[in-house]
Amino acid sequence: MITGTFTIGYSIAALDSLWHCPLVLGGLPGRASPSRFCQSNLTPGAGITTVTKDLVRWIPLGLILLAAFRQIVS
């Protein structure tokens, strides 16, 4: 349910990411959830995959938020 909601939100934000930066900001903390690493059955390979996927998502989300911040400040 949450994944579907963020999918719709990111689709809307893709049209104008600077205007919809609150949607992007809402999804950013979810990428760094420490609860993923608290699972007892998490293998080292799965841990590396989780970190890699999160970093791949953090970079564009961070760049969108940086551009929005620069637009607001100027």
C-alpha cells in the first residue's frame, strides 16, 4: 500500500520535481530505515543489496531536494 502511494507520488513529482519537492522529501527518510538491518535472517549479500539500492535512490532524491532548496533561496 505504501509502495503504491509513493509510486503515484513520485510519478506526479516527476512532472515538476521542484514544485513537488515535499513528496520527494517525504520519501527520502524511508530509504534509510534502520529496521531493514535489524532482521535476524538478513544475509551479508542482502545487506549489501539493501545499501546499494538505498544509495542509488538517495542520490537523485538528494539532487532534487538540493535544486529545490537553491530555487527557494535565490
